Amino acid sequence: MQWGFLSALSEEDRRDVHRRMVRRKFRRNEIVFHEGDLGDRLYLVAKGFLLARVITIDGDESALSVMGPGDVIGEIILLEGQDRRSATIVALEPSELLSLSADEVAEVREKHAAVDRALTAVVADRIRSLLELLEEARYVPADKRVLRRLLDLAQLVGGEGAEAPIDIRFTQEDLAAMAGTTRPTANRALQKAVENDMVELGRRRITVLDPDGLDRLAH
């Protein structure tokens, strides 16, 4: 597996922290925790992909991000005075998570300065990403947001520098939620990409054929 925030540690120290972790499997569409739940554990994605979503003030559901192997979930417990989950986490496919209790996280951070720095960077990156999404939602048309989220997924699933085709096992509903729009809007954006031979659509599958062309269409 990818070690995520533990990569800053030596092999021996990583194994020590790994032994403390509790492994749990989740089925597709199973909830890891709900927005507003008490946050008492930090999670590391070992396998699969998971979606973070929130309920807006209008009562609509909005997706914030997708996490994959090596990513951290539940970093809100690292912030002083923040003990409630800020989003609902749902498995998009069969997934496995490793977790540490809040007390164990505090102990590991105190013992390993590198872990403390890495987790602080995780929180900073997550806040920065949310601010960018808010800015994008104000100024970028929905169809372009759909294609940008598809590119994000392609990079997450395929990895850095992955070559096409990149097969993404996500639905159009998932993609629409990530872009903060409706499925019909997402479908229209995807159909335009299909017409330009940049994307191929299948059952519960979106295949990116031309990432560079898709990037030009999204900007």
C-alpha cells in the first residue's frame, strides 16, 4: 500500500505505527461516518476510493473530494476544539481503511516530528483545496467543472503521468456531485467530450482517451 503521511518515517517506525492501526473493510456505498458525528479516529486509505460530501445550507448534497490509497480521512480531529466530522464519507467501491484513535494520533505526533509536520500539511492542503473549489464554483461554468473533476479523477485513479486510456469506475451521478451540478448537466458535458473523441462512456464507467484534449476543453 501507499504509506501517505507515514512516508516521512523510517521503515521500522512505519511498521511500529502500522501495528497500532485497526483495519476495516467497507462495501460500495457504505458510510464510514456521517457529517456531525463525533470524530475520534484518523483514517488512512489502504484500498479503494471514497467520497467526501456535505449538506449545503439549501439542503442540497455537495461532494467535496475523492480520496484514494495513501490519503488521510478525518484530519479534523487534528484541529483544537474540532471534534465533529465536517463531512460524510462514503465508499465508492469496496475499500479498506486503517485507523488510529485520537489518543494514538497525539502520541505518534509527539514521538515523530515528521508525522506532525506531514499531518499539518494535510490539513493545510485540504483547506486550500476547499477554498479553490469555492472560488471555482463562483466563476467557472458547470460543464467545465464537470470536465475538471473528471481530470482530477483520472490523475487520482491513473496516477501521476498515467497514459491513456484511463478507466474510471465512477458514475455520472458521482461526477455531477463532485462538480456541484446535476446529472443531466454532467451528461451534456461528457457527451461533448465524447463527440471530440476525448471520453468514452460505459456502464458505471468513464474512460478518458485524451487527457490533454480534455484539459483544453475544461479551460
